[in-house]
Amino acid sequence: MSSGTQVEDSVISAFKELTTKKAANTVFYRLSDDLSTIVPDYQGKLTHDELLEKLPAGEPRYVVYDLTYSKGDGEGQRGKIVLISWCPDGTTVKKKMVHTSSYNTLRSMLDGVHMYVQASDLSDVEYDELVARAS
């Protein structure tokens, strides 16, 4: 079922850049001011701590993050593309509803995501939490 939310072409372009060119490891998306369209919000290389700092306290975001981790088994670095639905408690009810219903629209358009995380608190996206889910 479609939420009716549009997705800008630049959303897909930013995702493809992350997965192919590796120029960025993080892409933030947000709903437009009128809540009708998913638009890019930020694209770049962030440490995990910087990612956490960049998540807004009262605003929802979708985040694609190239999680790099080591399982400690001598196999070296591993990576998984994670799609995070960030919807903190301070989000208005209307934004929460649109954000949640638009998540599946975005999810279906991003081919190559390995892991999906719904988060409302920073503890949901702590590095160790993501690595535990990925392993």
C-alpha cells in the first residue's frame, strides 16, 4: 500500500552514490515541509558518533548508513547497508504518521539495503547495537 508520499529522484541518486562510489557512508533523508515528498537532507562521511550527533531530537529522518564492523573472527572488516527510520519521541503525531507510512515506500525503492532499523532513541542506533543486529 502506498502512502502517497513522493520520492525525489535525488534520493535514489544519493543512495546509488553511497553504494557504488563510496564517496559517502551516510545519507540523511527527510520529509519536505509540506510532508508530501522524501528529499535528501545530508550526504557525507561520518563517524558513528557524528551520525548520532546529527540525528535531530524532535524531527524524524531516514538514514542510510554503511556500517563497517569486525566480527572479531579474524575475517577482517565487514559492511552492511543499514536503513534507519529515526522517529524520536518529540516528533509531532502528524509527522510520525506520515514518516511511518512513507518508510515502506522508501524501503521498496532502495535496492541493496541489508538491514532495517526502526529507532526512537539513540540507544536503538548505538554502534554495538547495530553490530549485534548485523552479526
